[in-house]
Amino acid sequence: MADMTANGELDARIGELESRVREMERREREAGPVRSLLNEVFPPEVREHMRAARKEQLLAVRAMLDRMIEKTEEREAPRERERISVD
């Protein structure tokens, strides 16, 4: 009887693991071939640094665009005429 219970638990555990493997494989397929290759080549710590570097690059582009927008708005702002009194 104990063997039947152990076999049932083992079968359930194997089924759970097979399901998890299928899910991981599905995610890999959805990620695309380049992402899959990167995941195989680079360890998780390297990928984390690469992701952080990509974020910093995007933030730099955002800052540059914000500055360009500010300059455009400054040029568009109406200038006040200077009044000079003539005696």
C-alpha cells in the first residue's frame, strides 16, 4: 500500500515537472531565437547588467529629447519688445 502511495506521489510530481518544462519551452519559443540564444550564452548576472545598461541608455535618450523639446518651446515663446524712450 505504501508503494502505491509513493508511486502516486511520484507520478504527480513527474506530471508537475513535465508541465513546468512545457511552460518554460513555450516561453522560450515566444521569446524568439535571439532571446533564447542570449539566455543560453549569458549567465543571469550578465543579462541583469545588460538590462540595466539598456535602461540607462533609454533614460539618456529621454533626457536628450526633453532638452530638445525645451529648446523648441523657448524659441516658440513670444518675445517681449524692449521699449526705449526717446527724448
